[in-house]
Amino acid sequence: MSKWVFLRGLMREARHWGEFPELFRATVPEADITLLDLPGNGRLHQERSPARVEDMTEACRRQLLSQGILPPYYLFALSLGAMVAVDWAARYPQEVAGCVLLNTSLRPVSPFYQRLRPRNYPALLTLAMPGLRQRNFARQESLLLQLTSNRCATQADVLTAWIGYQCDHPVSYSNAWRQLYAAMRYRAPRHAPSMPLLILAGGADRLIDPRCSHNLARLWQAPLAEQAAAGHDLTLDAGDWVAEQVQNWLAAMLAQAGENAEAGFVSLD
């Protein structure tokens, strides 16, 4: 079995993965998945969100160790969660076997107007009004679903679930801003982490520009796959495709390891 840690993004919690973890287990049967919440979200909604990605990383590491889940881990991470994964892989490479990064945007790899599309500023500022956010979860989650999914018109059950998550575990105004501040200030390493990487992007992402993933893949010489019709919530819009990409990536790594081992054996003769 391989240990996988799933990390969501801004104002999202483990339940926002929906049915994807089961789909992933069916496609990658050797995967042992742990779903974590970042502080301030989900089961940890009453905690204060760190204003630094590095502190989010430390919180995730503590959660795993407290549950007796020891490294190495594969990190599967979306958006802000992918920033945590990058930091984790850069500072604790011995703990990370590989990273799958979905629709992330990193400073200084991409400019600010690609990292968050300017046309979304008015909508996001509306969400940032504390009184409105806390009184009208239905409006908030409807807007977020429209921004992050290109299948929102057929996702009535998803919207109902998302509203329920916020009612159960409301993300405070101050925590939302600290998470956003952490994402804005995080600066990625120029050199790629040492372990295998896979970068996945939604080609029709309305929240961030898909060029952010292309820029990162080019800088780090990492494999990139893009699903042309998918939005920011890539596992919601194209879950089957995402799981297949990961399985193909793992199979390619296994085949390469076999070739390297065979080459090493031959060279000893």
C-alpha cells in the first residue's frame, strides 16, 4: 500500500472531495488515503488559520503524526493545498514520495493577473463582506460553485452538500482572509523538489489561468496534463480523468524503475 494525503484549497474541507476518494481508490487500488483539513476549515474550523503556508504544512504534519500515520507520503493537492504540498516537499523531502499538484498558482512563477483572474475580483470582494458571508451560505456556495466548476448547472446535489458543509463548519471571515493572505505571500522555490511530480490543470479554469500550471511545469521540467473542458475544481469536473492520469503516472514511474534496475543488473556483468 502507498500512503496518500489529500489537501484541499481556500475555504474548503475534506468533504469537498465528494465521491472522488472512492473513485481514486478504485483506479489506484494500492492507495491508502488520508483526507486532511487545513486549520480553520472543516473539523478544524474553530482553529485560527495560519497566515503562512509553512505553518499550514507544520499543522498537517502534526495531524498525521498524531494519528500514527508515518511518512513517506504521496501528496495529492489542489490550489492552496498544492502550495502546502510544494512547501512540504521542498523542506521535508524525506517525507514525500511524490506530488500531484492540481490547478495551483505560485509566486514568482506566474504574475498576479494569472494567479487570480481579475474578472473575479468583484465577486470575491462580495464574498469578503463578513455580514453577507455569514448570513447567506447558499449565495456564497452558489457563487463558489459557479467560479470553480464548469458543470455547475448539473450539480444541484453538490451545491446542497456544500451549503451543508458551511452550516456545519463555517469558515470565519478572518480565517478566510488569513488563508488568502498565506496564498498571496507564499513564494515557491525556483528549483523543483527532488521527488517525482505530476501537474494537472483544467483548461477552462475560470478562477486561475491554466498558464500557471504550464509555467510551473516548464520551470520544473515536470510532466503536465490538461483536461480542456474542466474548471478549477478538477476532481469535481473530471474525476475519472484525474484518477487515470495519476494511475498512468505511477505506472510510468514503475516501468522506469524496472528499466533502471535491469540496466544496473546488466552493467554488473
